[in-house]
Amino acid sequence: MEAAILTNKYEIEIKEIEKPKIKDNEVLIKVKSTGICGSDLHAYRGCHPFRKPPVILGHELSGVIEELGKAVDNIKIGDRVTVEPQLGCGECIYCLSGKYNLCINRKAPGIGNWMGSFAEYFVSPYKAVYKLPDTVNYDIGALIEPLAVGVHAVRRANIQLGDTISILGVGTIGLMNLVASKKAGASRIYVSDLSNHNLNKAEELGADVLINSNKSDISNVIEKREPNGVDNVIITAAFPHVWEEALKISKKGGGICIVGMFGEPVITDLLQLLMNEKSVYTSWLYRREDFETSIKIAQEVNLNSLITHKFLLKDTEKALKMMDDRKENIIKIILNS
């Protein structure tokens, strides 16, 4: 089969490798669409903590079942599917309590011997596979994984009907948090970003107030409309100054949910959090219920505009270079096999 292999920092080679064999509890999926995630770009740049060359990247995917292991049930050859790209050990305290996204021995594509989805075929444990409704095409099927990140964050933040929300950073994950917040019943959603293109996408998906943080002070804009602050702030652009903005714009008794990965330590005034009873949540990945909800949302919300670029698998390096150059208005790049 054909696969795009990261052989070195900034180097992708398209190679013919052996078609993978499956175990009894696995399925073989013919990949139709796979998205490029920010973590794939980190690996391409040589700065991912776990995914190191040589490696096949990719974990946002959809495809069709081509082969079944002997122990597989409830799935048949020809089913259109997406995959929750993680596997807990099933034995640690986190797995036993249903929090397998926190498993101390969690497995994921591109780490160890689990090959990623930048290839013609992908192997998955059958329990991580979800059928796609007929109304969800393969490209949108590859968006279920990042959408699940947003759904899980909204659950963690306990966003309720009528809440006011501010999302700091509306790249792919910020936009997915926007979609999930709307579905949770948020009444007014403020979004900020440096990119007008991203802000326009947010408006298409239902954001109420757009703030270009390069031109306007976020806290001033929100204070004029929400004198007491917003109920919840979601951080996807994880920088120290963004954390300070979150503290300013969240109301007393409100919440701040951290979704983005801070690359450096943040110094904060814990007394301010204490005296204002502000809650801080963190959100890591997703669980089964988040994937199930995301598939339902994908049937109800038009996500097509988030796919800004499409390439063939053989052009993986070109796609990653485009992301790295940041000269294009990019939300999500899809590779098609």
C-alpha cells in the first residue's frame, strides 16, 4: 500500500509498504479522507514529544471497512466509518472509571507500532470504530474527531442553556468549540482571533460578536456588552497573555476551560480566582459519548466550509508545507486516498 512517511524533520516520502495485517479484535479500513491536525504539523517540524521519525502521521479519518477480525461484531465489510483514535489499557483506575482518555498507558496512532492514517489503509480496534450515517460524507467524517474535542470541552465546562461564552482563538478546535457551544444552548458567543478569515468562518457558524485581537482589546469589547463578564471562557489559543484576558472577561462565579496546550508556564494570581470563585477546567481529548454526540451534530450542522483545502495522499508534504508557511487562509486540510 502507499503511505506518506515522515522520514526526518520537514521530510515526507511516499513509499510502498506492506498492507497491514489485522488481529482478531481489529478491522482494516480503506482510508477515504484524513485530516491534518496541528499535532501532525508539530511532528513535521520535529517538535512533537511522542511522534518521531520515521512515522506515519494522521489520526482524523474516515473510510470503508475492508476486512474484519474474527472477534468483530456489529460491523460489516462495506460499512462507512470513522475512528476514535485512542485505546486505553482497560485495567488502570482511569479506564475502569470510564475516563480512558486519561489512561496512563493510552495508545494512539503514530506512537509505537500503531500506524497513522496518512496511508491507503488504517488498522483500528473495532471498539473504536463508529458507523457514519449516509448523510455524512467521508470528508466530514474526518472532522468528527476534532469536533469531539469541542464537545468534550463544552461538557467539561458545563455550558448550559443561556450561557454567555467567549472563545479565545478560532482555528479548527476553536470553531469546533463554537459549534458544540451553540448546540449546548449558549445564548451569546464572543470569538477572538488574529485572522479575519477565521472570524468570518466563526460568523458563518453562529458567533455573535467577532473580535480581531490585533485591532481591538478583547476585554474592552466584552465589558461594553457584558459588564459583569461572560459565564464561560474557552481557551484554544494557549498563550500567557490569552490566559490574562480570560481572567479579565470571565464573570464572578464563572468558568475558564483550557483546551489549547500551553507551551510555557503561566504565572497567575490564585487569590483573584479564589475571591471571585472562578472555576478552571481542563479538557483532554474525548470519550465515546463525545464521538456519538459529534456524529449527531455533523448531521445537523453544515461543516463543509471548514474544509478549506484538499490534496491527494501523494501530496502530503505539499499540504504540510502549506500549513507550515501560513501564507494561505487554512482551517482544515483533507487528504484523499
